[in-house]
Amino acid sequence: MNRLNMTDTRCAALFASGLQPSDAPTGDAVAKAVQRTVRRFGAGGCEGRMAQEFGDHPEAAVDRMQWVRQLIREMQVGSASLAWPAGLAWPASQRAA
């Protein structure tokens, strides 16, 4: 999976997760939520849930996606408070072939 697809998958998974801005999530919490959600729904399922939310509640979905993309961007840059934990791997089904 290339970096763009991985970023899109992470965004869709975090969007579909139960994690909320009020949780003030750490990098570890974000990474675990992404991993858990991908395992539960698969990448396509996460994207489907995201699309449904944009159809049902577009204003709220836009706000959530802005928050999601900000968190994912911070983790890709590797800020001290939000970085992908080194030992937290993607599920085997989501790794590049």
C-alpha cells in the first residue's frame, strides 16, 4: 500500500472509530483506534461508514474530517505528543503486498 493510500485508510478508519476530540487522544490511542477499526470493518467498510456520514450529516462530517486529518498529519510528521508507536503494526490484511 503506498503512502497516500495508507493515509486515506488511516483517515477513514479514524473517522469511523469511536474516538472523539473530547477524548484528547494520544498518538498511541489514535494508532490503536485506527488499527482496531480497520480490523473490525476493513478499509472498505471504514470508507463506506465515512461516506454514509457525509450523506447523513454533512456539516458534522466535515468538522470530524478536519479533526481526523489534523491528527493523522501530526502523526505523520512525528510530533512528540502524536507519533505512530513503532511497535504498532497494521493488520496483515492491510499491509503492502
